[in-house]
Amino acid sequence: MEFLVSLTDGPDVDLHAALLNPPAGATMVELRLDLYPSADVGSLISASPLPVLVTLRSTAEGGLGPVDTSQRRAVIREAREAGAALLDVEFTRDRHLIAELGLPPEQVVLSWHDPSATPSDLTETAGAMLEATSGLVKVVSTARGLGDLERVLELYRAPVADRRRLLAWAMGPLGVASRYLAPLLGAPVAFASWSDSSPAAPGQLTIPRLTAVTGHLGGAPERLYGVIGSDVTESLSPSMHSAGYRALRLPYLFVPISVAEEHELEMLFAPQGSTLFDRVGLAPAGWAVTAPFKRSAAAAATLAAPRVRRADAANTLVLRRQQVIAENTDADGIVGCLTSRGIDPQGLVAIVQGTGGAARGAAVGLDLAGAKVVLRGRDTGRTTTIARGIGVESCPPDETPRDAALLVNATPLGSFARDPGPFSPREVARASAVLDMVYADHPTALESAAGAAGVPFIDGREILLHQGIAQFAAFTGHIPPKDEMRAAIRRADSSR
């Protein structure tokens, strides 16, 4: 796979030093002259050990460059004369310059970007661009819904000329899946960010993040899996599951799929053959589901495991012809972590803080393992109703059950650095173990409290691994390669 990395590290970056040390795996560099208008193009191209694509992205297409034709002509001519390997030429305002400046077609990347939406005539736009004289054609829109993602992906199957030249994906959180899929569906080059902190466009990924998920594949996957939530762009699940596929040599793909509107779930929570990915030639076989869609996942099932029905929440959907099978491996995540630490929940009092899908799944899992579960939430009436439906006890938000030994945070508290802990220091100090379903890039207040009290602490990464092991088996029917999946979580976490 060819990787082109975009240099966008800010106006104060030493461009020469950066170009001399491109990210590992890069085969080409994009120099965004709209971000560096005073740069000496010739010296930069000469300094780069890799071929350079010169881009002057206009303000009309999401950049900082001019829209004036004369200004653009001068910069493109200078870049060509300076020895740029490739020249980005905007279809809307620059295509006449290909003939006017005598640009060799193989040097031209004919581009079109919509920084705000995905138009309904995207196929027509791509078709017109592919009929023009250029080496590559780059079509990039912004996804505002799953329908936009579908329109972008269907370009790789559309009846347009010479799709081998086509680079197409969508920007934004809802378009991230298309960035993983594009090179597998035929895009000859993958555009990647220089670093996690400097994407050239919303949703752009680094080479390590791309290869962690797609590096074991040489083309379109035989099966597609994914994690679905309101924003799953930072989920560790794709790296974890992909490491399992790589270890077992399974030609499967696992991608993050963010969903803006709940009604769009019907395009995903459906039997094989009837999802949006089926319509673009892929074969979805299962979804991991996270907040806030676990109840919707349970409702979409044609066959649900008993603990799904009891918790009214599913975090795992297995897709079959005519069937959507629901399971809840959040229970396996919580109980598996405890048993791996030598803690038997049988007979222990467990407070589960929260009332959402994760909390309900955790409560059911602990109850089935023999714990005395008490559900606690902010709204006493809601908590009481949910606890009664699950078949566990509940308590008011300001009350601590006697002899509480296990504390489970099943709320989002801790996602942000300044979040308070869901349990008081006194509750933590009296506990036998603390479990936090959040995994953050900073120590949470709950983790700090457990550390100060010397209480065993289990964070969301461990829970993710144990629920993911059960999920992997449900999806693939194979014994999960636990060590490889655990190592992948650590790698993905440290790289961010």
C-alpha cells in the first residue's frame, strides 16, 4: 500500500527538518503551500528524500489558499518548475491549467473537496473528473450521515471510466470508515496525517492507525465488522479485533462507524444482504455496539440471548441471512476481569454506578456470577425501575450499601480530565476492587483514588479486552488470540 503523508504541522514548523524525517512507511509527501505561503518551494522539494505532491488548497475547498486564477497559476507553475513529482489541480477552478501550463497528465492529481456536505450528484462529479486528463482523481466530501458514507463508497462500484485512478473518501467522524476502506476498494494511494496532532482534514489517520486495522489485507475484506456508537473514532476495538484477524490470518476488517442519528441504525442493524455496506459490495457480519445505541441493538434483534433480554441492552450483533443475533459481552468483560485477578464475585456486594446499557449489562453479568448487585444512579425513580426490571437491588444516589466490596463505574465520568469520580474516597477505601468501564488518555479521579487507597483497580482497557475476547469468538467462531489482542490495545493506546 502506498502512503502519502500530509505535512501540516503548523506555521512555525521547520519544514526542511520535517521533510528530512518523514513518518515511517511514507512513500510520498504532500506539501500544503496554502499553509506555508512564504515557503521556498524549490529548496523544500530538493530537501525531501521522498517525492513531493504540491497542494494549494483553496478557501472554497477547506484550505487557506487563494481562489484567484492568476495567483493559483503562478504557484502551480513554480511548483512544476521546482521539480514537484505531483501537482494538485482543483477541478472546479484549475483544470484549464493542465493544458495551459502543459502539465504532464501523470503529474496531475485532479481534486475536488466539499468541506461541508456530500452532494447527491457525487457520482456525476466523479465521472466528469475521470474523463479529464490527469494521473489521479481525488474526490473528497464531508459525511453528515450514513447515507453520505454510502454515496462515497459506491463510487468504487459506479459505472465511471477508469476507477483505478480514483481516490475517494469522506471527511469528518462519520467518514472515518471510508478512509480505512478506500485503499482496500481500489484507491491507489492512502492519504495519511503526519501525526495524530496534525491531520490535514477532519478524520485523517496516521500510517500506524491505518496499518493496525488494514495491514493484514491486500484487498477488499471477505467479512466486515465494526464498532458502532455516536463517536467511535478513538475506539481501541478496531486495533484489538484486527490483531486477532492478523494472528489467525483471517481476511476480515473491523472499522469504526460513528452514527449521528438513531434512525440511521436501520441501515446497519439488519440481516446480511440488507445493510448499506451490502449495497456497496461489502459483506458485514457483525457489529460491536457502544453508547448510546445498546438498547436499540437489543430491539433490532430477531434472536436475543437471555442476558440481552434481561438487561435490555446488546453490545454485540451477529448478522446472518434473515437473522440479527444479539449478545451482551459487557457481562463477560466485568466478570472476566475479576476472575483473571483472582477475585470471585460470588457473594460480594457490588455497586454498579449508572443506568445505561453498559451498567445494565454489567449488573446482569455480576448477578449471574453470584454477586449481590445494587444499581445506583442520579435519578432514584429511574434507577429503581431499571433495577426491578433487571432483578437486582437499587439505592438512592447519596446512599452507600453496607459492605460494598466491588465498585463499578458504568458512567462516562472520567472521560475528561476534570471529571469527578463516581464514588467517594471513603467508598473506594473500603472496597475490595474498583472497576472503571471508561478508558481515557489520562488518570481518572477514580483511578487516583484507588491508587491512593491501595485498592486493586481495573480500567476500561482490561474490560474492553475481556468483552472483546468473547465478542471475537461470537463473531468468528475461532478461539481468540488473547495475547495478540492485549498487545494491540497497548500499542494503539501508546501511539495516541
